[in-house]
Amino acid sequence: MENYDMMESDEFDNLFHRMMRPFRELDDVWNELRNSSNLQTFGPYYYGYSVTVGPDGKPVVKEYGNVKPSLPTTAETREPLADVIVDDKERALKIVAEMPGVEKKDIKIEVIGRTILIDAEHEERKYHTKIPIKHKVDENSVKATYANGILEVKFQLKEEERPKGKTVEVE
């Protein structure tokens, strides 16, 4: 039992260290920004993770923000925090994205296959995200609403096409 606890603890420590690595790198980014004379011309900066439990019971970790340790720190376009929610009862898929500072008329949504592109631009606020979806949706059923900085895009799910198969007679 003690070996099992030790293995579980090591696995947690490894996961924790992997999740903390970008934040340690982000410290370097902040220090560089603090020393920069252009600090007033850019911002705000944000970066983080959202952790949810997927339908299979496994954790889903998503990265979000407009500053990433591996990218330049002066990204003009922000990536909104977005969640994909599947409602099996209503047979619907809903995407919720936080995009404060834009207006309804500034938002452009495109459905390309199993990818949803969301763009918005209003004055100094620019948002862009590409959201892959694992489910087949009815593109004609899409409805989008925007209020108080929250965009909701809702689709009806389509039945997955299952192979018909063929029975083979044995001679």
C-alpha cells in the first residue's frame, strides 16, 4: 500500500511541476515587461488554465489567454476563455466564450467542418479562437446570443453515421 501511495504522490508531483512550468516562464515575461518602457502601450495581459471534468470522467486542461510563455508578449489579439458543453438530454452542443468589450455586430462566427472560428473586433479589443468539436452538429440549427460580454453558440447534435456493414456467407 505504501508503494502505491508513493507512486500516486510522484505522479501528482510530476503533473503539478508540468503545470507550473509555464507560470515560471511567465515570471520571466513579466520581468521583461516591467523593465520595458512600452508597458503603457500594451495590455492587459492574462494567461491561465481551466480544468474541467470531461464526459468520460477524466480531467480536461485548457490553456487560455493573450500571453503565452512561448509566444511574443505583445499579442494584439486575445483568445477568449471558451467552454464546450454537450447536453445529451437536449441533444445539443453549446459553446460559451467570454469576450467583454465588443458589441454583437462585431462578432463573426464561422462553422467549417468540425471547427468553429470566432472573431470579434471593436476599437482596441480583438478576439480570435478556433474551437475543434468532436461531435457532428447540424449547421442549420445554430443560434448565437451575446449579452454582458458572454457569447453563447448552440447547435443541435446530428446522429453519427454508423457503417452499415455487410453479412458474409460462409461457403
